[in-house]
Amino acid sequence: MNFIFRTLIIGVLSYYLPTFFPWWSIVIITFFTGLLYSENYFSQFLSGFIGVGTAWIFLLLSIDTSTNSILSNKVIELLNISSVNYLIIYTSVLGGVIGGMGSISGKCLRGIFYKKKKERNFKF
């Protein structure tokens, strides 16, 4: 449940915040969710990857439909990519990796400041 909640928070915030802030604001979002929720590294990376990746897919599709693919076609010519679909996939995977790394960075900072207590096995 914690994984789904964290992924939804990351996805919704990374869909709406880049309209007001720069694109790298998603790293701040994923960093703080990684800092607040304590899970393993794979779970942290996966929640950042899925949340940001799906948000960027929807964001790119909405931009592509609102501009009638004019902007996408110019970027395709510039980057020498064969299709708009490949452009959306490449961009969303790149955003997902950035989100996953931001989430892992928050987990690592949490690990620096919050150490696990050693178990005390007293036997009488």
C-alpha cells in the first residue's frame, strides 16, 4: 500500500508541478518522497521510475495532441528519430530514470541520518 501511495504522489505531482516550475522539480519531489518513506532501494527506484515515467507519458501525449505534432516532428528531425512514439518512449524512460535516482538519493540521505539500532540479545 505504501508503494502505491508513494507512486501516486510522485505521479500526480510530477504531472502538475513542471507547468509552474522547471522540469527538474521532479527530482525534488522524488527526493522528498524517498526521504519520508523508508523502503528498500529497489522499491524506491521503482516508485520514482513508474511515477515520473507515466506522468511524463501523459504530459507528452497532451502536448503532442495540443500542438498537432508540429513540435514533435521538429524534435524528431533534430534528433533523427523515426517516430513520435519512440520520442515519447525515450523521453519518458529518461524521466523515469531521473525520478528513480532522485528517490534513491532521498533514501540514501535518510540512511545517513537515521541509523538502525543494534539488536540487543540479552540472555539470562
